[in-house]
Amino acid sequence: MKLEDYINPEYLDNFQNKYLNNSPFPHIVFDDFISPEIINKVEAEFPDLSQKDDVINFNDKTSYKFASKGFKDLSPEGVKLISFLNSDIFLEYLQELTGIKETLISDPYLVGGGYHEIKSGGFLKTHVDYTKHSKIGIDRRINLLLYLNKNWIKDWGGSLHLYDKNDLTDSKISIEPIFNRCVIFTTTSFTYHGHPDVIKCPDNVSRKSLAL
């Protein structure tokens, strides 16, 4: 297994300087990131999380969304892709991209990760993610989001907003959740992000993503 078996070869170059220098905090956006043959299978198998019995249902003033729990609700192709993204091969790629010196470790529990789905009326208020893993107590260093939304229309909302820690009223970056777009960013106590406005997609559409 090689990186180019899964990710677009144009992203095998060194993007560390771009990643580190992007504002408002280190991040990068890669379009057409995963091999089309792989990502299309993952999208086709994506389940309706609202119909699953034991998923995480966020429904409060900070968020309205669904998330899978661990590996049990992932489809076969989803398991294959996430296993690759959790592998030493991809972790070494992230190590080079982000410039992080400490050895990166993947999360076998997928805490905060896996499949995420937001239906019409859903939202995710501006926030920072946890910085300590709830099960194994190590530092969380990187977020990776991979969007699975074919034919997403901008007017539906759902764009990921990145904020400067000194101004949470106006985002510095807005990233549409279009199909096979990957967003990677550093996780700290001040990397504020979210999509706070209510999504207005049709009832038969949802905002789907894979998170690690």
C-alpha cells in the first residue's frame, strides 16, 4: 500500500510552508483528495445516521447533528479508508505536512471522529475541540475533515468557518463542504471553527463528512 494508491498524487509534494503560514491558524484545503474509485464507494455506502440505534445525537444549543460511534456503524469501504488514514503511512505524511515533532498516533476509538451527518435545520456553533483524548489522555493535535457531499449548493449553507481567536464574530476563512474536499488543521485551545448558521438543504439531502 502506497500513499498514491489513496490520495491524489499532486498532494505528495511538500506543503508544509503553506500549511504553517495559512491564517487564522495552520490549516490546508485539498480538493479531489482521495482516489475517485475509493471516495465514490464510501459516499455510496454512507448510512442515514438518524436511523441507527446507537449513534451520537447532538441536540442542544451548541449543535444539532448525528455522529457514528467507533467503527461499528461504518460501512466496509468506510472502514478501509479510515484504516488507511489511521495507518503509519498516512501519519508520516501528516507529520511532514504539519511539522509536528512529536510522533503522531491515530485514534482507534474514533472519539469525535468517524461519520458525521447534519440534516436540514442542523448546525454546529463556533467552538474549539477537546485537546485531551477522553479515553487515553494524550494530546489531540490534528483535525481532518473529508466531505462527502455531491452537488452541494452554496446557498444551503454548511460551510466550515475558521476564526481568529480575537474575533469570533467574523470568520476569516469559509470553506464549502463539497465532495472529496479535505480540510486538515491544527487542534489547540484557540483554533475556533464551526458552521453556526442553520443548514437549509432539502429534507432528502444532508451534509455528510468523515472526521478524524
